[in-house]
Amino acid sequence: MLFDLRGKGRRRTVKIVYGGLALLIGGGLVIFGIGGATSGGLADAIGGSGGSSGTSVYSDQVKTLTKQVNANPKDAAAWAALTKAQIQQASIIGYDQNTQSFNGAGRAELAKGAASWQKYLALNPPKPDDRVASLMVNAYGPGGLNDAAKSAAALKVVIDARGPSAALYAQLAVLTYLAGDKRESAIAEARALELTPANKRKLVSAQLATERTQIDSAQAQAAQQKAQGTPGLGG
């Protein structure tokens, strides 16, 4: 975990970082003519059903699939489906699109989905489900479980399945930097730039530099707030 989310100010700091990352993933690179990054993310998870009916549908799916994996723990397809249902359930009951973050109930459900995802991966499926992996990129994000390393690992599953793209590698550059792996972030950026039209590379590089600066600033603020034992700005 890169951030302690218990203080209101620290949650606000995380929200700023997550908002910048969401811009990079969902819109910023499209402006550069590269295309979007992951599909099948939180927007897809939230879409399709809503309100109490959506909650009931996903809750029923979770119950059914839980019985399936209990009966056959080596059923990789069932573990993937359970993961998806649990993340969808979390998105219905605990995701705020305005703040781009999950509340306590949502994070608790995300944790269940993350546990199912890890059990799925432990079965070593030959071709991990990239649509579920794209859900986990967001579920592990700062607005959710706040585990950038696992978010980046899920993104690598997406890249392996869908092939390299500038947008995906740019997203990986941000996530690995957020996880504290500057070397891997630089490698991902280099790959992103290779896949970027020549006339757009400076713009992409500049945007990634801005993202890293925001991350550094947010982490410094969070560390200072934690050291001071204060709720933070606006707290």
C-alpha cells in the first residue's frame, strides 16, 4: 500500500492521483490519436444493471459461483467468473463515480474478488481472462484496494492477451511508477514511445512526466501528513 487511507486528507490525496491516472487511461491518450487503454474496466463493470436489481443479480451470481468453486476448486473458469461477479457487485454497492473511489463496503467486496482472482491465477490458466484482468487493473487501483503492483500485474495479463499498444504501455508506466518500480516504469515508457506516432511522442512523454510529478507530490504529502499525525488539507 502506498497510501494510508484512514485520514480524510490522505483519501483526498489518493483521489487526486487516481483522477490523473483515470484521465491518462480513459481520455488523455485518445487526444493524442493513440487510442484508449483497457476496456472492460469499471465502467463496464458498473454498466448493464443498476440499483437493487443489479445488486440482486450479482449477489445471486456470487452465491452460485461460490458453490461451484467450493465443489470444484480447480475449475479455473468458475474462479474467473466469480471474480468478475464479485467486482461487479462491489461496483454496484460501493463505487462513487464522482470521487472515482470505493467506500468501505465496496472495498470489502473488492477484497473478496481479489482473493478469487489470486486463486484463479494460482491454477496457471494457459490464457488468463483479459476481460477479468482489466477489471482487476481498476480494482487494485488507488480508488480501490490501492495495490499498484498487483494492478500493474493485471495490466500485463491484458497486454499479453491483446498485444502491445502505446496506451497500454503508457498506463503500465504510470502504474509501475506508482508501485515504486522506476526502472520498469522507464522500460514501459520506452515501449509506449516506440508504439507512438513520431509526432505525438513528446506529448506522451510530457504527460507521463506530469503523472510522475503528481505521484511524487501526492506521496510526499501523504508521508508528511502521516508523520505529523494530522488529517491533511481540507480534513
